[in-house]
Amino acid sequence: MTSRFALLLVAGLLASCTTVATKKRSSQAPFRPPTASAKPPKAIGGMTGKQPEQIQSEEVKLPEVRQQAEAGLVYLQGLVTKSVQAPDKQTQETFRMQAVEIVENRLNEEQLEAVANGSDYGFLRGHAMFRLGETSLEHRDSVNAKKYFTGVIEFLPGSDLAVRSQEILNQMDAVRNVQAQTVGVVLPLSGRNAPVGQRALRGLEMGLGLHIPGSSFKLAVMDSEGNPDSARRGVERLVKEDNVIAVVGSLLSKTAPAVAAKSDELGVPTIALSQRSGLTEIGPTVFRNSLTSGMQVRALVRSAMEDFGMKRFAILYPNDAYGVEFTNIFWDEVLARGGQITAVQTYSNKETDFRLVIQRLTGTYFGEARQDEFNIRLNELKHSDKKRSVRQSNLENVLQPITDFDAIFIPDSVKAMGQISAMLSYNDVRSVKLLGTNLWNTKDVAKRAGNFANSLLFVDSISPAQDRSRFMMEYKSIYGEDPSLIEIQAYDAGLILRQLVAAGASSREELTRRLTSLNRFPGSLGTLSMNAEREIERPVTTLTVEKGEVTPVKYRQ
């Protein structure tokens, strides 16, 4: 069956091997011949200008449009005649190039059809067919694309345009060749990110069943080297040389868009493992299996508000891509659920002393705005009989912190959370929860949190209750260590592809359809379903710390 997705392969080829502009023709105004009486615009400063009225749109009635289109074609026929009858070769070539330029850049689709099918247009028929072939590719119409490019070869044999047409046809044929049980992967397997890439590769191999003797699946591997150009070339080789049915990757936010875009261009379904936002918007064959920022935040806010009754939140975030993305999503989710954001404070991702950051968050830094309160509080302290520590006697600590929030969201590492929690305690911030992401799911989180160890809420796909899942035990028996979320997500991607292909998805189109409708698939840690944005919704667990150990939250009945 002809692959309609294979057509996108040619888009990349066209961009690299031809100077012809690829434009959609359906809504383009018809080419009109130049008016004989029109005067050339005046030159100013050596540049030719255009009069304002020449670039303004005009309302033209349908009969006039058709007359103009016909006049344009008559003008084109005249150029063809002059390119043959002109007295010398130089003049003939001038008329010829003028006619080709009009066909390549100025005709709408209806006019191109007329030229391609009209014997009066001579050599221009091949040029019109080539443009129509490009348009068919844009519309993913492989039947007509093949017809037009074949026509170019017949009308202009041996020409550069015929060579390019043959290359496109060859590419279309290559893309249609598929080895249903061969999966490709693009990962960073060299350089500083190689350890992460190797971990993902282990998980994917197990998901495809390659550790099982007699497995019929094959894995074609390409090293992205952490470079987008290398990633793109890797995808192209996987498709053309290995005939893969799908591509898994990439992990890195730097290379993920390149892998997704090239795979979609070639019509090959791809499952990205990166958290990079916007990946699935690249094209209809792009899917993602990753615990995204949106999935984490939705689960965290739902648990905080529905299970713990929280309504008011503060946000303390690092001024980097991770912190900003999570903060925006968290803010929107809280408001969407009827909650409030009462305080927000940012800090440098290189910050180590959070004293002033906490003071700004809790309103003790801006003493001038609370001058009356400061004076009253200072007077009370002076006449108090209670003994005060040296720190409490410091003027900086006269004002009490404003904690008009139930919890503080801190989208940062467990190390940063530990430094922040210590400074919160120092500034007498108490009786609030700290909310975080899966970065907090570490063995030393309780030690880092200090006085807030029993006031943590964070989310992850992995929880202690899942340590004895079949995959996790099998992975540990093979590699002698527990898998991380990277291996787990790669395993699930391989398992999904293996089972869909085994169930009959032998073409890229069919595999794309089945991925799109994936529902309640039994993954390594729970069921997986594809949402409307082609994101695999992963199971997310809300975690806390009890007796120094990470544990799933016990919901009130």
C-alpha cells in the first residue's frame, strides 16, 4: 500500500536540492501579464521602489479573475514562442528563463495544470509538472506526486529537473520499504550524556524482548552525539538503510526536536523520551512517553487541594527553564481549580544563601511597608520579660513572617529544597507544606528536608510500593541495580511497539493509528493511555516522608 506519510521525506530533499520555492497554490491569485503601459517605478538611492497602490490588494470579481488567468497563460505562450523564434541564442535564453521563472514561482495550481496538459507550452510542461509534484507532496498525495515526477522525466529527459525528479521517486520508494520488526533508536551514546543514553538503551532492549532467546525483533542504534544535526542524519539512515518501522528517542531537549521533526518528515512514527515541551506539536506521527511537567503538576495540585484541602499557595522557583516551566503550569492549574497564588519569589539557579529570598517571600525584607507594625513589635519585645536569643534581638527578626499560604511549591532539586527548608526554619516559617517534583524522590530527601521532613509532598512514577514489579526485579537480576525512570520509560516504549507490531501493525500507518488509540496498555508500573496531544499518560503517585522513608501518601477514607 502506498505510504501517504512517506511523502514528507521528499520535503527535506527538496529543501536541499532545489531552489524552487515550495508554496501552496490553491489560494494563490492567478498570474497576470504585465500591463504594457505601466511605467517602471523610480529608483531612489540605487534601489527600485514600488508605488503603494501596486502592493495593495484589489477586489476582483470572478469573471475578471478568470480573464486575467487566461491572459496570463496567453502571455506565457508568447514567451515560449519567442524563446524559439528570437534571432539569437542569448535572446532565446532570456525569454526561456523568464517563462521558467513564471512557472516556478507565479502560477496558481489551476494555471499549472493548464500548462502541464497543454501542448502549446513546450518545455514548460515539465517545469509545471515538477511544481505540481511538489504540491502533491505537500498534500501527501503520493499517487499524483509519482505521476507528475514521472512526467518530468518523460518530457525533459536528461535535464537537471529530471534528475531531481528521479531522486525524489527513489526516496519515495525507499521510504515505503519497511521491516516491521526492526525498531530504530537515536540516543546520546558518546560524550557526557552517554551514561544516560546507555541506561535508556538497556530499558528499550528489554522492552523489545531482545534479552529473551529467539526474539524476532531487531534494534538499529544511532548515536546522536548530543548534536541535532547528527540526530537528524541518524533518523534518515534508520529509515533509508534499516527500514525501521518506528524510531524511539531522543532523551535530550537539545536533540529531541530534531529527531521528532525528521521522523515526522519521513512519515515514521516516533516515541520521544524527552520532557521537552511542544514535541508532539511537530507533527501527527510524533508521540511521547515521558513523565512531563504537566502530568506531575496536575497530580500534585489535585492531591494538595482535594486530599489535603489546601487552597492558598506560594511559589519559590529558580530562574531557569525547568523552574519557569513548572511554575507557569502550577500557577495555571491552581487557578483552574479555584485556588490562590498568594506569594511568588524567584532566585538564581546558582543561589546558595536563601536568607534574603525567604525574607522577600514572607514579607520581612520590606520593612518600610510594615513600619507601624515594626514599631509596635519592637516596643513589645523591649518590654517583654522573656529571654531572647541573640538572633531574636536582631532588628532583622523583629517582624513576623507573613505565611498566608498552605504550602510552598519549589520546582528545584532536593539539594536546593534542603537549603531552602533550613532557611525557612531560621525565619520561623512553620505549619506549611513543601511541594516538589520527582527530583525529590531520593533516599536522602528526609535528611535534606530537616524540620520539614514530615511536611513534604512530591510526585513521581516510581514509588517504594513498585519496587517489586516484574520489570524492576528482572532488570535488577540482569544489571545488578534498580532501574531509574529513564530505563522504565524506554522499556515501556519498546514493550508498546513490540506488542502492537505482534498484534498486526506491520506498516507505519497502521502503527501510527494504533499508537494514537492506545488505551489502558499494561506498562511496567501501571496502565498507559494516549491522550489527545499524543502524550502517554503515565501513572503518577503522590509521595511523602514517614519515619525517614519515602512512602506513598495514605489518603483519608
